[in-house]
Amino acid sequence: MMAREHIQNIGLLPHGKVLAVFDPVRDLAQSCAVLAGDAYVAESLEDLLAFEALDALVIVSPNYLHVDQLQVIAKTRPLPVLCEKPLYTDPGQAQTVADLAADYPAPFWVAMEYRYMPPVAALIEQAQQATGGIKMLTVREHRFPFLPKIGDWNRFNAKTGGTLVEKCCHFFDLMRFILKDEPVRVMASAGQSVNHTEESYDGQTPDIWDNGYVIIDFAGGARAMLELCMFAEGSRYQEEIVAMGPKAKIEALVPGPGRFWPKALGDAPVPQLIISPRAPKGPIVAEIPVDPAILEAGDHNGSTFYQHQRFNAVIRGEGVVEVTADDGLRAVAMGLAAQESARTGQAISIDFANL
């Protein structure tokens, strides 16, 4: 699914074309090759890397494969790379990834596309001025359950890193990016209450969580909260991001994938940005529509297109990497700390110097 989303969005770029694909599931590789416009279907990752015309790579594999594949790429042909989140799934891999990224000779971009959703980007741009300085930040995601994936890899913590890593590292990245600050303490309560409890794979019941709260203290004194519910697909908006300060509240409302919106209800909701000053009171509401062609190309409110637009510019020497390996490492570290806090019932201190 995500491979197809990346391919469709790269295809919308004036300087973008997918030339080669690899997937160990041959049917999926061939399907993506057709979508890309008759791309070469590689027999292996090594075969893909030997394809001479490549000038960049996009990694869209299951979470637990990222580190091994990055190591092969770094050793064989370190092209500019855009790697889907999360960068790693096991705390023991953090130093390996940090060392690899430090020595990587080409641009290294982590796919934190939520930064590029148009209503979220508008909030990021206006939040500090509108609020008078953010003191509280809330991210609420009320969405559908995890979708079926090849090999059912996303049903188990061991292959995903856990829900608060797999799904929520996006939001921890947003918190750092919006606040321009670093976390110092994480407290979480989470679990598996509804989804996948009656499923079985090779005799194993899924252990992936489907809901939780995470509270994070930041070094500068702001606090942030994540509220996740993955059995709330009936919501009008999937993500609601709210920043509050002494002057006002600002919020971005983002609908879920348009293909999931019931046609009987008419057009899907349009994203909104709302600023609610304390004085004079009264919310200021602005709709932030996304180009329908870009919306059609994926499930993330156009963000994948804008992310690829910037990554493509970096490859052509016209931009800089905006989401670094360090950003990716820190987002995963926050997710792992949240997983540990929920598991133990204890607050977890974060010190990125010990990553």
C-alpha cells in the first residue's frame, strides 16, 4: 500500500520517475512496476542496487527490515535515501543506525510525512505567534485499526516496535518539531482493548496495542499529550492537533483517507485550521483544501507528495534534508520510552546523549 502511494506521488513530480522496484513477493513487485510505468523488477536488493540509472532509493519495507537493508545499501551503493518510519524497532539497534547515518555520504531523509499535511504545516507556521508561545500541545488520532499487511507483520510488537513506535513516532516527531524542544520525561498508559484479539497467526494471538495516552514533559517547560484510539474510524476528523499558549489556541483538523469516507454522507470533510484567541473571544476558521489529484495519490492528506517534492529537490541539489536520521532516531526513542512506561507503569526519563 505505502509503496504504491510513494510511486503515485513520485509520478506527479516533473522530475520524478520510478525506474526499478524490488519486493520479495513477486506479484507485488510486478504490480508496482506496472503502476510506475513498466519499471524494472529486480530479483533482489543487490540486483536493485546494481541498476545503473538509479539516483535515489525509497525504503518502504516492513519496520523490522529497515536496519538490515540500510546496512546493505550503505555498504554496496549509498545513494540518497528516503526511509519510511520507524528507522529501527529495537533499542539495541539505535547505535547501529546512528553510526551508519553519521558516515552516510549521501542525503538521508526519514519519511515523517505528517509534517507536510497542509493543515498541519499551517499550524506549525503560525503556532508560536498565534499562541504567544506554546505551553500545551495535544495530538489526538481517532482512526481505523491496523490494515492487513503481507505476512501479518504489523500484528506483533516484535516486528513493529509496538504501536507507540510504529504508528506514533510521527506524532513524537511533530511534538519536537512544533515545540522546537526536546523531551525529558515520558508517562504512558496503553494497551490492546478491542482490535485483533480474536485473530491468530501460526497459533499466536496479536499483541499490538490499539489505544493509549502518552504525556511528555519537555525541557523548556511545555507539556504534550498524545491520545490514540484505533477503533474510532467513525470520526469526522482523524487527526486533531491543538497548541495552546497565553494568547490563544490553534488547532488543525485533518480528515482520514477519502476512500474510507462513506459516499452516502457526501463529500469528505475539508481540513481546517482554527485559531481561538482569548481576547477578543471567537474562533477564526479557515478551510485548507488539498488538490484533488494529490489527495487521490495516497491516504495521508497530500503530505507524501509535498515530502517527495522536497526530497526530489535535495537530490537535484536545490534543497536540504528536512527530516534527518537524528530526527528519526529521536522519534523512535520517544516511542520506545512510551512503550516501556505503559508496560511498567513508571515514568521514563529520556537522555538523547545516551541513544
